Amino acid sequence: MIHRGGAVARTTEARGRASVREFLAGLLDPGTFVPWDGPSAGDPPHGAGPESAPEYAAELERAHRTSGADEAVVCGEGRVRGLRVAVAASEFSFLGGSIGAAAAERLTRAAERATDEGLPLIAAPASGGTRMQEGTRAFLAMAKVSAAIAEHKSAGLPYLVYLRHPTTGGVLASWGSQGHVTLAEPRALIGFLGPRAQDAILGHRLPEGVQSAENLYRHGLVDAVVAPEALGEEAHRLLTLMSAGGGAVPAPLAEAVDEQAGPAPAGEAWDSVTRTRRAGRPGLVGLLRHAAEEAVLLHGTGDGRADPAMTAAFARFGGTACVLVGQDRAAQNGGSALGAGALRTARRGIRLAAELRLPLVTVIDTPGAALSAHAEEEGIAGEIARCLADLATLPQPTVSVLLGQGAGGAALALLPADRVLAARHAWLSPLPFEGASGIVHRTPDRAAEVAAGMGARSADLREAGAVDLIVDERGDAADEPEAFCRRMGAAIGHGLGSVAAEEAGVRLARRRARFWNLGTA
């Protein structure tokens, strides 16, 4: 797993600041960097145009002498653990890494070339923002950089951002915040309003630590805090998974996975409910640990409202790479009920699958959505609706896993998929059964009776056409957590390969027909 906040190797004050050449030497395989810019590529020397003021031209010349670079960004290609990538990195010692028109042109051309050559792009900004010496001209140039990166992502190519110390201003507000995945250097200063601008505009500085990489991680704006020396390995793992769309083949099913056409036997509904509520029952964490060949966790929604009750990850099952979004029973049992932020995390995963053209796996295991004034004000109902719509219309292959509890709209929001798998004792209900009993009988005490008539068991769901395959529990998944997770993982791998092998139009039409026809017989 990628490094998550916490302890770091060196402080900002002690570590110094690596030059762009030192940074690229640590990231890329030795001897593989090939520059795409500089005088040989027709760039104006040091970013100066014929209209440059003498004072600015002198500043550029000094920056060139002191930094050894001819501009504030270096773009090119190289290899990360053998994987060919495009790179765009800042040289902070060249006028604070500021982006003028020439630097913006370099970034734009690099993004366009990476798109044309089908390469993943790694961006590593370290900048104070827009170059004030060039005024509005430089400011406007940031729009084309953002557009070129958006076009790169629209081509289904990965864009990985590593925010270095410091990254502020228009750089953070453009190419620094567009990553499919965003990593950050330990203790890096990262923020929209840089320290000098704070002094000049606000008359004071923001509280200590607000603009730190670790604080942004805590708020879901950064996926991981990664030391520079670990970046190459983590970038390779991420890009290998992010670039792995297509070519899936059905993995074999494990024994004791029920694939018969008829309804599977199951015990009393309330017995299943109590089994799924057992503390020792394996959840999302166990599934990833025991069943995924590889998994890299992401963090939060990217909008500053992380929710630990929902996890997003890149993972591999049965040889097929995918995006996974799942409800984490451990986090929910710890008091973090599914809120609007959790569903935004799910929607981020759905977007990643769409942009990277990867299959999507959703994991359902929740006692229900958050029920509070805060949840209402956060718009949880709207997030459920948008999640349902995003998932139902996603062009990529989808597999949904009903792993345990499935209470309410927060569970349904992750259900519409090409292939739906269910654990033997898993269930799906409009409300927790105590709540349904309160509505029907005006008391929660008849929950078991309500459960019996709800049609919520995995066997009922398969008979209704909502579930395709039931994964057996030998008595109870809590008694054999690793074996159960491995069987479920085999079913996921098989499902991914099966739906990915179908022609897209046929697959989407079948998905639509399944959910249109439910409940009409």
C-alpha cells in the first residue's frame, strides 16, 4: 500500500530542495530521461521574448545561471521501473518555479505529445504560481495547460500528480489539481494562497499547518503522502494498474461458488441478518487483503470532505485490473455511518473508471446511511440519486458485490451493475429491519417478522433476477474469513473477465434491461 501521512524521513527545513534534475534522477530509471524541450526544440532562450523588459531579461539570465535550467519547467520522457512515461517537473530555483507564457507552452506541448504517443503523464510541480513579471499574459496561459491535460485524460491516459514543496497559486489551481491520483511530498507547503500573497492581501498568514501535505491528506485532497525516494515504486504500481484497461479473461471460479440457475437454499432471513452483523465477519479490508492480487488505496473525494466509511482503490482480481469502491464495515461500526462524503468518494471511483476505461467493482456492506441533520444539510439523498445514475450509465464493465448488510439507499446506490454477486447470508432492504418494523407495526420489536417477508435474502434476490451468483459461506463467513474472501475474490475475477469479454452495446443493453424488468413480473 502507498505511504499514508504519519512519520516522514526529513523535515522541510532540514532536507533542502532538490533540483529538477535530482528529482528526475530519483524518479526515473538511470539514463532513460530524454528532454522534449530547450533550445533544440525551438524554445525561446530562458523564456524571454523580444518584448521582454531589460529588467526581466536580466532576471531570467540570473535565474539561468543560478539554477542551470533554461526555464521553470522541464518536460520529457523516461522510464519508471521499465514503464515508459512522460514527465513535467518544476525547477523551483528558476524564479520560484513560476509559470510564464513560455513555460506554459512547454507544459501544453508536453501534454499534447504524451496524448499523441499514448503515454501516462507524471506532473511534479513546485512553484509559487503564475509569473507576475509577465502579468495577465502568463495568467491566461494557464487555461491552455489545463485544457491540454483534460484532453490527455479524455484519451483514457493516466495523469499522476506529485505535489512538491512548495506548490501554490495558479499552478495548484490548474495542472496541480487535475490528477487522477494526487500524491504529495512529506511536509510540503501546498495551498492556493502563498505566504507572500497572504501577507500582502490578508495582512497576516494562515494558521500553521493548514497548508501542509499532511493536513490536505486528512481532508481528502491528497491521496497519499509519499517520500521522494519511494515515489518511483509507488508511481509504477499506480500507473501499471491505471493503464491496464482491456484484455480481461474470465478467471476460474473457486469451489463452493454456487452458479446454478435456480434459487439457492438459505436459512431464515433473520438468521442471515444476525450473521452479517457479527463483529468478526470479514469486510472490505479482508476482501482486499486475502483476495486481491494487488491493491492501492486512494483517499477521499478530492473535494476536502473525506469519509472513512467508503474506500476507493485500484485493485486486481483474477488478473484483471479495476477501480474498486466499497463500503467499509469496520469504519461504519466505529461510528462513521455512510454520509454524503462517502457517496462522493464512490462517485470519484466511478469517474476514474470512466476516464481510465477500467472496469469497476462496487462492494456493498452497510447498516445504512447517516441519519442526522448534518446528513440532510450535506444532501445525502441527492448523492444517492447521482451515484445511482452514474453507475447505471457507466460505459465500462461493472461488477457489484453484496458482501453483507445492505440497508437503504446507500446500499442500493452501488448495486446497478452488469454482474451482481452476493454472499450466502447477504441481504438488501429499503431500511434496517427495525426501521421497517417501526413503519409497518409502529414498533421495532417485530424486525425478524418483517425480515421474513421482505424478500431481502440473497436467494430471494437471485430468484428475482437482481443477483447472478451466490458465493457460499460454510456455515458463517466469520468462521472462515480468509477462505470466504478467496472464494469471493475468485467470483469477482470471473465476473470481471466475463463482462469485459462482452460487446459493449450488448452488455449495456443487458444491464438496462435487468433493472428495467425488476419488479414487473
